[in-house]
Amino acid sequence: MSVLPGEASPGNYFDILIEGEYMDNLGTHAVVNGKLILASEAVLPVQDKAVQSGFGVYESLKIVQSKVVYLEDHLHRLNQSAQGIGLSHPFTNDQISEWIYLLIDTDLIVEATMRILLMGTELPILMITAQAMLKYPDTWYEQGISVITYKGERILPKYKTCSLLVNYLALHQANANKAFEALLVDRQDRVLEGTRSNFFAFKDGVLHTPDDSLVLGGVTRDKILKAAELLNIPISWEIPSLIDVHELRYDELFISSTSMGALPIASVDGITVNQTFSRTLAIHRLIRKWETQTLH
């Protein structure tokens, strides 16, 4: 099935494009509270109030060459998110790291996206699973992607929680409009973030993005800000407005995540933003270079 540049492929709203093949063993097992089990047996107690309320946090990890990219950063954010919503648990970073590599070694994982799910049940549950890595065509970086805007705000935006209804509905709408992502817009018409990404805008050579009090402090987001500093790009915490986006008052727009890196935006709500992405791609190349260096 072919997909036009920047369009979403049909199917699961949270896994818009999955390229690459599952290795024979990938997805066979899961780790739950340190115990290696079949992935098909990795279930949650549906009658538990914490599960019913989505009282949990999660992290998505990138596995390359059987190694986790920025593992310490992801575990730090997992703990920050748990502390932020008052989710107490007994698991240490050393234990979680050991369990991650247990799954990598057992299923002979070379490349994958790995998910850590921590639920605050009466006896907390930490579940580690893996699936094929999300990859995107080179043409999306060359030509940019299409996005829509969606009025909605995440609750407790600084934390990566399981309260994802707004994200799901917004991405559902993007999928219906054949767009790759939806940008969440608050009641003041400010563009804050994507459903699974951070948001950035260039104006007159300055990089604009909301500060960490309003959005999730992404692991890749942190690398982008460091890349901008290294490239002598000034940073402004003035939040991009929807009006300015629609009236083409920005030079470049892009979103970021662990799997995407820095992915340029070509159109918002059907309005063409830009055709060149020199600053965005300079940042993207630098953060991908840093990822490679962590593997050695």
C-alpha cells in the first residue's frame, strides 16, 4: 500500500507507519515485575481501580544494535512521571535495566521500540514489551509531513501518563484527514505539542517552543534544544500561536519524538507552511549523530 508524503497510513492510530519486519522472536516475550513470560500472558487486572482510571505512566525506548538509546534519560523521566502523579513503586533503575536487557537477550532483539508500562495498582505492575521499530520514509524529511490542529489539552502535561483519551481522539481525527499528526491547541489558541510529539517553530532564525511547565519534557526534545545551542540558534519560550501558524508567520515548523527525531511540517490544516527545512534538518542530523555515538 502506497502512502503519499506526509499522509497517514490506515490502521492503528498510534502506530501510523511501521516499516521493517518483525524478527522471528520479536514480541514473543514480555517481562512483568521481573518475570519473563509469553507476551500473550502479559495482562492487567481489569477490575482494579487504578487500571480502570489509567493510573499509570509509560516510556517508549529505541533499541538499536541491541542497545537502548538514552536509557538513563528515559528511566529518569519514568520516575519523574511516577512521582508527579504520586505513583509509588519498589522498582529500581538497576532492576528495570536488567529486565530490559533480559528481554533483548531472550528474544534476540536487534532493533525495536520497547515500552515500559508502570501501573499504580495495589501491588504496582511494571510491564516491558517490544514491537517493530517505527521508521519513516526519507521523503517525509525532504518534503515534510501534513498535520492538523485539534482543540484539546492533556491533563498533567509535564508527565507521561496513561491518560491518553485526548491524544487518541486527536490522532483519530488526523487519521481521518490523512494527516500524520495532530497538534494540540489550548483554550488560548496556543499550539503546545503533538499527540505523541513535541512541537517547534522557527521565526526569524529563533526557535520557539513552550517551556517544560506546559508540555512533556521529551528526551529527544532535550537533545534538540542542545543541538540548537550548539548551532547558535536562539531559543524563545514564547508559545507559538495558531493564528501565527495559519498566517504563515513562521519560517519552519517541526515535531519531534524518539522515533521521529526532528520531522519537518509542510502543511497545517491544509495550509502550506514551507518547502525548505534547512534548520530543522541540521538539528535532525545532529541528534541522529549523537544517538549513533551512544552505541559505541
